[in-house]
Amino acid sequence: MNIYLLKNDPHQYKTLDYNKYEKAFQTKDKTLLARLRNDPFESIGLSDVWEEGQACFTKTYPSSSQVPDISVWGTFLLLNRKAYEALKDQISDDVEFLPIQVDGQAFTFANVLSFCREDMVKTTFDSETNELNTLFFDGTDLNRKIVFKSKLEGCLNLYATETLMNLCNNHGLNGIHFERDLVNFFVD
């Protein structure tokens, strides 16, 4: 089964401008701030503290003129209505859905809660920096997962099986790139 690192295409698509910590800073709520910061690692979800916020798309490059159907925002997928309807039933075991308004339109965050175990036999590290050279996932833990995070990688990125790529292709969803090199974190 092919696994992919999910990446935005900021050269073609606009990117989300949103501060999920804004309410915590405004109200000086340290508990909420800690909850938001720790969620990528703890994956207990945010639905009980989530309030629908206002966000906007911005152009990262002069060429980024399109609004994506689906994009990556930290450990969230941002889905427009078309993407949400196409993916909700298939990814619901891996995510929680949270509402957000973007440029006055209803979007949905899919907060990815699932992890996949790494294959520590195949995964390699740089001997000097201890950074990942390669990243592999345990095939037995991939059953029924479509989108997930890696604890070993630090919960900074999202990964997906070929199922998500096929769903995006079949439904004409644009905005993300499916990278085969799981440690190529840079935008091309």
C-alpha cells in the first residue's frame, strides 16, 4: 500500500490565514491554550472547546490564485463543502469535524486524531543530526486508516494512504499534493 505525505501547493492555491489560539490569548485562558497546543500529540479532540472562527485565504505567491477544495493546515485538513461531502464518510474514523468560516463561506476542519505505528526496522535516521532519513509505517497498523499522523515525526505533518488520493481524484478535489518521499517536508 502506498503512503503519502500531504502537502499544499501554495504556488497554485491560496493558503489559510487563521490563528486558532486567538480566543485563548484574548481571554488569557491558559487551559484552553494548553489544550490547543497539545492536541496534535494527545489527539483527544477539540469539539468540546471549539468555537467556529473566522479565517481568510491569502496568496503566498503571485501565482496562487485558486481556492483549494482541500488543504493541509497543521494537523487539520481544511475541506470546502464539496470535499466534506465527498470525504466525510470515509475519513470519519480518523478525524473529528469542526466548523470554520473562511472568507464568509462555510468550511470544515478535519482534525486528524489517528496515528499509525512506524516501522522501526525500515525507518532510518541521520547518525549526526538524528533526523529522519526515511520513514516507513507498520503495514498491520494501516488497516482501515486513511489519514494519520506520526509520533516519531513529531505530529507536524499529515500522511495518507492511497485511498485518500483516489477519493480526491475520483471527486475532482484539488489543492493538495501527495508526496511519495515521506520526509520531503519542503514545498517544491
